[in-house]
Amino acid sequence: MPDNPQLEKARELLAGASVHRLCPDESQDFSISAEAMDERRTRQNLLAQLTNRWSALILAALVTGPYRFHELAAALPGISEKMLSQNLRMLIGSGLIEREVGGGSRFQVSYSLSELGADLAVRLCDLIRWICDHTDELQQTARLARKTGE
């Protein structure tokens, strides 16, 4: 398959997190410095946080605008209040979501995307769109793999 610019860019980005980037020459020692290991661990932790079951869906939901806690819970069927609360805290701590306490007669807290979160949400929505466009094909391939025992 011929390379396209987007695929080449993805390869470059993935190479930034690989051992091969740290040791590009095969003759080099593949031991990794403590600093490089810390950086790699940090990236792996961020990836794990952002790709957990609920984080991507929370970010995608917030694309449409700010939500209060219970509105967000209603927009994400199946999420428990505890799980929503944990994920919101993590996303706030990562700088992807902002928590705003509103004034007025009632205590109102709303959650919205930060500038960094909005940038990520656009990319997540592209991924979600791709999944929607290819769901039938992916399911068909999965069914075929189950039938053949792969």
C-alpha cells in the first residue's frame, strides 16, 4: 500500500514513544536511561488515562458544550457516579477539562473542555467518526475470525 502523508505523520509520532527512537542504531546498547524511562512511563500513563473506557466518551460529550454532573451522567449511559467523578477529577488534573462553580441561588458546577481538551476532543471525534463509518466492516471481520477460530 503506498504511503500517504497522514500515515507517515502517524509513524513519526509513534516513533517518538518507541525504544527504536531512543536507540536507532542496532549496534547501540538497548539499555534506556532512567530519564528516558520516566518519560516513556509518563507517556504510557497518559495514554492509558486518555484511552480508558470513559475518558474519551466524556471528552466527546463535552464537545457540544458545558455539562453539569448529572447531565453528563445522563449523556453517558452505564457510567456510575463514582466512575464519572473519578474520570472528571483525572481529566481536570490533566488540564483537559475545566470545572466552573457558578453563582446564583443554587450551587452549580459545570464541566467544559479546556483549550487543550478541545484540541484532543477534535481528534477523538475523528476516531469516533471512523469507528462509526467502519463498524459493519469491523464486526464482519470479528465474526469471521470467531468462525475460523483465530
